[in-house]
Amino acid sequence: MGDICEVEYGTRVVQARDGGTIYPVYGGGGATFMMDTFNREDRVVVSRFAMSPKCTRLVAGKFFLNDSGLTLKSTNSVLSQEYLDSYILSINDKIYTLGRGLAQKNLKVEDLLKLRIYVPSQQQQNVIVSELSNLNKLIAIKKKQIEDLETLTQSIFYEMFGDPVVNEKNWKVKKLGEISTLISNGNTPKGGSDVYVEKGYLFLRSQNVWKNRLELDDVAFIDAPTHAKLKKSILMHNDLLITKTGRINTENSSLGRTALFEGEDGSANINGHVYLVRLKKGMMHKFVLYILISNAYRELIRKTCVGGIDKRQLNRNHIEDFPIIFPPIDLQREYVKRVEIIEHQKSLLNSTVKDLETLLASRMQYWFD
């Protein structure tokens, strides 16, 4: 690749120096804040530092690339830029294996440029790019529809109840600790990842807990003896899960994400980066969930958390003190009923997105393997 490509590094930027609100700032970990200037458009970004398994991403539209990411530019007329970007996405796993380091993987660019790339005819490149581009556009449309439904959920909440933190409608308020029987984080079992097994009890980590959903593609499992030793963090049906640590200025901040565990009693456990919140009997679990994932709570969490610039943390007392509004139970039920209809539509769209992403991965494998 080094024979027909060159590396374009991003530019270091610590904060939105111009106070902009137009172009997202991207790095290796996704979008952080916004700026009024851009330096890239419709490109694939490769992570340089603290690489995650998803170390390449297609960023549509104009954006500002910071120094934690890089792009590759074609320097030979035989290689189209669009084909090069598609190829980079297809070798995400291979690029991730190039990462070096124990605490965090960092990319050595010289290793990236040593990778080989098959360059078909220009006509064939155009065929490949056209097919993959159409699939990516369709996926983007479905994801936008999901975002619109999430916005609708928030709009209905604010229409019915107002801001759950400001509480301008003067609903009764209780602390989360008052309406819970247990608030606790898990533990990392002795031996760490060495004790994971192929099948057993689900062991949920922060990468599994997202906003209003659990992602189990990268889930770990522990055996029965390990599960029993971690008895204080054994999950029950309808436990709320809240991530404890993470960066706050990323596209999908890993701090304070909340999801509902809807599995069977005793079928899962959590590690030390996740809190469980077990509500008292009679509470509307989903209503409390929607409060905790609201935009207002996103800002409250950022004001509440402690720690350094790069990594923040929610302590247990922070979570115990979270204010929870209490409108009449009939209103809570009405809201949950309306939102469950929207959630069903989102579920169908998410299923479609997964099918399209599977098809995209299959076609990339067909063209590039």
C-alpha cells in the first residue's frame, strides 16, 4: 500500500477553539465535539491510538479529523480513492492486529503501509464501489430513521413531563437510592479474562451496556463457581445497568449509559465497570430507564462525574443521589405504553440494519478476500 498511498494525519485540537457547532470532530474513537472548520469529507478514518476492535469507520459529509486518526490518500491514478476507502474498511480486523502495546493498542503506521492491496481494473473498481456505496447509503437511511424515533421518544417525554432534572412541572421527586433495594457495581474475577469460558453465565462489561440496549456480540461468559463467588452482582430480571467509567467527549460516551436487563433471574453477572440498580417492587422500571437515558441526564452525568480529562467516573453516591421525578403512575404507564410501540418499530429497523450490515460484510468479503 505504501507504493500507491500516502498517510494524511489529523490535526491536534484539544477543544472547540472557535466555539463551532457545524462540523463534527472525529478521531480514532468517533466524534467528540463540533467546530466551524473541516479538513476532510466522505473519508474512512483509521484509529492511531487506543485502538478498539472497530478501528476503521466511514465518516460521511464534512468533518474535522484530529490527530488520533488518519486517512489514506491514493497517489496513483490506477487506484481510485473510493475503492481505497472501501478496501480499508474491509481489512478492519487485519489493521487491528497491527496494534502494539499491552494497556492500549497503538498503530505503527509503517506496518499499515506494508499491507498489500489488490488493484483491479478501473471499471471493476467502479462496479465494486457502486455496489458497496449503495448498501452503505441504505444502512445510513435506516439508522437515521432509528435516530428520528429516538428523538420522538424524547419529545413525547418532555411534552408529558418536562425536563426531569429541572422539573419545571414540580413533580414529586425521590432519590434513586430511595426507590432501590440495591445499588452495587460488580467485580473483575480473580484471574481476569483467563477465567472466561466459551459457554456459561453472561458476564456483562461496559462495552455490552449501551443506551437502552445490551450488545452481546462481544460478551464474555463465566462458569458456575465464578458466578457464585460474585454473588453480590448476580443480576435479576429488570435490573437497571449503568456504566461506571469512560470518556465524556466521544460520540458514544461510555460513561453513564443505561440499559434494562430483561433476562432471567440469576442468569448473568457484571464486572467492576458496571453498576446494577435494583428498584423496589411496584416501580415502573422502564419509566425510570427513560429518565436516565434522557438528554437532561446526559448533561447531569457530565456535571456530576469525577476524574481526569480523559477518563471520568460515577461513584455509587452519585447514582444514589440521582433525582427521579414521580408523576402519577397512570401517566407513567401511558408514556411507557406509547414508547413501547416506538421501541417495536426501532427493533424492526435494527433488525433490518443488522441484515444489511451482514450483507455488506459478505459482499466486501467477496470482493476483497
